[in-house]
Amino acid sequence: MIEWFASHNGLEQVFLLSAIVGGLILVLRLILMVAGLDHHGADVHVDSDVGFQALTIQGISSFFTMFGVVGYTLHHNGIAGVMLALLGGLASGVFAMWLIHRVFVAMLKLQSSGTVSIFAAVGSEGSVYLTVGKEGGRVQINFANRLREFEAVSADGSTLPTGTAIRVQGVAANTLVVAPVDR
């Protein structure tokens, strides 16, 4: 292996070393992610400067991998001279880095916290689950595409029996304020 590596000229050795190191880092990161041991994820922060978003371990290692593979291929096969091989390697490395960046940004857009504010329930309709009065009770409302159950009090202090159709009027201390729906 060492003899084979030494048989190449200096530029081809740079290309090969770049491809090998970059490829090993990519494979190692992939193995760690599959095993669940990589807790850093994409290392991409949506609010940071665009230039720094691509400077992740995945981006840099993909740059070196593609720089090495394309540069070596262009130079070793005699397709291109030194300058064209360097430019081809650089262009493919930058493209690979950009592509990896776009993939991780797209994945970050798929994230959701799942947190829904109780204040967004104002105006929703549902029904009384456990009798609601001025002391409290429970209601079920279809909210955020799910049937949810909340603590509730009657807006006017009247007693609302189980099954009464209600509309959320407001929120007071994490408790829904509800009134019967006039139908």
C-alpha cells in the first residue's frame, strides 16, 4: 500500500490523502450517527451567517473527499493538467460542501417542537367532558388537529353539564374559560 502511494507524484498524493482522510471521516461520522453515539447532529444553526453554516464536519470532510476523488481522477487519467485538476477538485469540493449544507438545512426544516400554546385554543369549539362550573371541570376540544382535554371554568359562573357544546372564550391561569355555544 505504501509503495503504491509512493509511486504517485506529489499532487496525486495530495489528492489521494484528501480523499482518504475525508472519506474516513464521513464513514466514521455515519457509523456514529447510526449507532446513536453522535449527539452533535448537523452542527448547523439556522440563525448563523450563511458562510459559517457550511463549515461543519460533514461539509469539510465532503469537500476533501470530492476534492481528492475528482482531482485525482482528472490528473491521473491524463484528462486534465495540474491547474485544471486543481480547479476541478476545488469546484467539486465546494459543490459537495454546498450540497451537504442544503441537505442539513432541509432536514432542520422538518423539525418541530410539538409545543402548542394554550392561548391558541381561544375560539375553538368542543364539549364538556366533566361538568363545568365556576369551580372548574374538564372539556374536550379539537385543537391543533388532536382531541385534547383541558381544565375549564364557566365564563358566566353557570353549571354546564356533560355533553354541552362549548366555545373557548379565553384563558385564565392555564385554565380555559368556556361558554355554551348557541345553536
